[in-house]
Amino acid sequence: MNRFGDMHCSIAQAVGVVGEPWTPLILRDLFLGVRRFDDLAEDLGISRNLLTRRLEHLVAAGVVERLPYQERPVRFEYVLSEAGRDIVPALFTLMAWGDRWATPPGGPPALLVHSCGEQFTPVVTCPHCGGEADAESVRAVRGPGAAQGPGTMVLAAGA
């Protein structure tokens, strides 16, 4: 059990759900359409026991749904829930960071193409002004849930 769930911090709570090793790659594969257990295990090269634990955790957290696709024997496929689809833009942003700072030899292994047909690199922007939201242009302020506790001392103190 990790301590992230005890922290009064949205990032810590998210890491408690999707921050385990292999989890972002499982979510990536589900987004890309790899849905069956054997296919996930083969694509990722992950042990079946570890994949089982990660998928059980993601299903319990409501990020992934387990749906039957065969009755005899019963077999399941895994799909992103609404919460799982909502994390996909964060995966895109992580991918963009990897493309810039940790690109494999030969360049990015995948490119993103929007439904408009154009290739793009993800950028987080402000929904009000359209400006880029980055470390220089954004600051955090106390929110309604700010409280004294592990992981939130800066905000709880009124930073």
C-alpha cells in the first residue's frame, strides 16, 4: 500500500491510481485498441501476474472496464472508462515530453494526428485566453479542499 492515497493532493491521488510502473503503458495500449489480456501481455512483454494485478487495480479504481466478449469459456476484454478516456490527454502530454527529452534513436515512435487531419504536438493551454500553460505562466493557489497534511503543506499554509 502506498501513502499517496493518504495525501490531500490531487496529484498524489492520481499517482495512487495510475502511477504504478506499467500502468501508463497499459492505458496507452488500451487507447490504441489493444483490449484482450493475451494481446496486452504480448505487446508489453509484461508477466501475466503483474498484468492481472494492474488491470484489477484499474478496474477497481474505475479507470478501466472489463467486458465479456466470449461466453464459453468466459473471456473478457478491457476498455477505457470515462475516467480512463479523460487521462488520455495527460498521456499525450507525457508522450510530448518524452519526444522532446527522451526520444528513442530514430525519432518519436508515434505521431499524433487530430480529427481535423493535422499532425500536432500536445500543448496545455488556458481555456480562457488560449495562452500556453507552463511552469512560467501558471501558479497554484489555495483551492476549496486545501488542508494541512502530507503533500499539501505549501497550499494549506496559504502560499
